[in-house]
Amino acid sequence: MAGEKGPTKRSAMDIKRLASLIQRGTGRLLVIDSRTFSEYNASHVQGAVNVCCSKLVKRRLQQDKVSVTELLQPNGKVKPLAGRELGTCRRAVRC
């Protein structure tokens, strides 16, 4: 796990693409909400998973020093990620 590289293919996802994927409801999309727990509880995308982490962890994720899979493993609520598209407020990546 430590030192394991994250997904190598990253691309920006605009709001229209995210909305389209959510409307289709194929089950392949996992929206990660990285806001605080209270912000998430106030409002969030239906089906999103709240993974609140420090700025350091977010930076390590962007630098591929930690993978999305490693970030989500402790959560325990997420099905295997292989082949799923992940959407965050700033990025989308494929696992």
C-alpha cells in the first residue's frame, strides 16, 4: 500500500458530464465529497461518499503519493473501485 501509485489517468470533469453520469445512474460513478462532515450533512449529491481528509492528504493524492483506493479503504462503505469512474469536486479519475 505505502508507495503504491494511484491511478495514472486523470482528466477534468465538467459539471455537465457529472450531471449526465448521475442521471444515467449506471452504478459506475462514485462521487467523493471531501468537505467536512457538517458541510456534507447540510447538503450533498445523492449517493456521494464523504471522505474528509487533511490538506496534506489531498495534496498527496494529487501527487499520486496515495491512491484513491487507499483513501477509501478505511471507509468500508465503498464497493470495489475497479472500472468505476470517480468524481470529486475538482477531479475525476478512473481506477
